[in-house]
Amino acid sequence: MKNDNRVILIRILLTITVIIGSLYLLTRLMMPKYDIGVIEGAMVSEYYAEVKDHDLIFIGDCEVYENFSPAVLFKDYGINSYIRGSAQQLIWQSYYMLEDTLRYEEPAVVIFNVLSLMYNEPQREAYNRMSIEGMRWSSAKAGAINASMTERENFLDYVFPLLRYHSRWRELDINDLTHIFRRDKVTHNGFFINIGVKPAINVPEGRILGNYNFGDKAWRYLEKITALCQANDIELILVKAPSLYPYWYEEWEEQIIAYARENDLKYLNFLNLIEETGLDFMTDTHNAGLHLNLSGAEKITHYLGEFLINETNLTDRRSDERLLAIWKEKITAYDEEIAAKQLRIKDSH
């Protein structure tokens, strides 16, 4: 009888294991393969494979991952940095991204790009998933989901992605099979390289708004970011990247300046530093002023590097042999991708 019970128990356990394993494989198959599709969705998960010893962490939307180059910061200033950015990263997502980061390391400085203060409510599921799905499970990820869900979204769809993506079988191709477990890197410490050039011509003016005040939820999460940094002895720096669109209103600028002053924070608006950085919107943007290209990003990163070395307690770490070895490989990969993209552009002409 005991042997019979043992056999039954083993069969039950094997059945459960097969079911769980099959569901796991099916989930991996059905989920979008962002690294070969909408690459912005692949950025968040890349962080976890990194050596966690960063002096500086960026949080924010596309205005950080397309406009600042960690490779330049280390190569020229010895600052070890990482960009935890994602497409349309809303301010509450930035807060939970920072909370998640602090599970692994405590940087000396955090830079937050302030554009997302323009949003006070959840926006679109597609952008939510690109920011959240790549996060490892923790209370930070759960918080990000709860703060971000639109009315049509369900928490369980994030816990069990197969519930959301079960109908995606119509879109499956060979890439879904080859990328079930493999993920190609799409960024360099969170920075996405774009070397195209599309001049900023006929940039639209900002439309008149009924209310220029940032919303209560947006302010609340900025205060939470500030408090989290203070509690962990991290210097918070606010920045506004030099994107010409979406339009940055003077009324918004005044609110940020006042907040920075009240909380003793440094604030850099790169829209006011065009001459100092040497930016040229005829050559330094790849999409008509919405984002910078490589040459533009490297220009403002040089300005930022000088500022950080002179105005914060960050120091040059290029004498750290272990870190230098890590960055030697990273800079080689950075230069190789730039060369490959330049060659593709040359061959297309």
C-alpha cells in the first residue's frame, strides 16, 4: 500500500511538473521578443545582468536612453553609470524603477528627467508593459503595476502573461522559437545608439493648455523619489533633456526651478544650454528634434560629465583595474556597433 501511494504521489508530482514546465515554455514562446521587435521593451531587463557597482543611475523616459551615453561618461570622466530608462516611463514607474535598483546597489547620484511630470494618469498598456514586464518580481514591480494600470488592464495579466498573450500565436515566426531563451543586447548600459540625421525643421509650437500645473499624482511621486534618495544618502539631480518636442512650457520650467530650490536639488535644463553644449539641431538629431542622435548625445554627455566631476562627489574611477577591464569590453562593443551602423548607412546610399 505504501509503495502504491508513493507511485501515485510521484505521478502527481511529475504531472504538475510537466504542466508547469509546459506553461512556462508556452509563456516564453507567446511573449513579445522585444529585442527583435519593439526594442524599447527589451531595455529594462538588461540591467540585471550587469555588475552592480554604478556611481550614477539615470531614471526616466526616452529623453535619457537616447540622449546620454554612459560609455562617454566612463571613457572621458571615469564615471560608472547606467540608464534605467524605458519608452514613456511615467514618473511612478521611475520611482519603482529606482526602488528596484536599490535592491541591488546604492549609487551616489541619481538623475531624473522631468518630462514625465506632464502625465498625471496612466496612459497606454503597450508602454506600461515595455516599462514593467522586464522588471524582476518584487514589491517594486507590483507597485509599478498597480500605479500604472489603465482601466482595461488586470494585475493577473502581468503575473501570468499567457493570459494576455495567448492569442499571439497568429503572429509567431521563427524568431519566436530562436529567441525563447536568448535575448540580444539592444543598449549600452541603457543607452540606445542612433546615428541617423534628420534636421529639426518646422518644429511645432506648444498648444495653449487649460492648466499648466503638474498633477497631484505626478508631484506625489516626485516627492517620493526625492525622499527615497534622501533616505539612502543619494544626491538627486533633475534634468530636462534638450528635446524640442514634446514642447516644454515656461510654466512647467518655473515649477521645476521652484521645487529644486525648495528641496536643495541641482537642476539642469539642456534646452537652455544649447550654446554651451555645442548642439546643432540640423545635425545632432535623428528625428527632427524629438531625440538626439549619437553626436548630439555625446555632446551633452560631455557637458554633464564636466558638471558631475566639478559639482558632485563623484570621482574618476579609471584607476580601478577591475572596472577598467569591464569598460574596455563595453567600449569596444560600443565602438563596433557605431561602426556597423555607419557602414549600413553608407551601403544604403
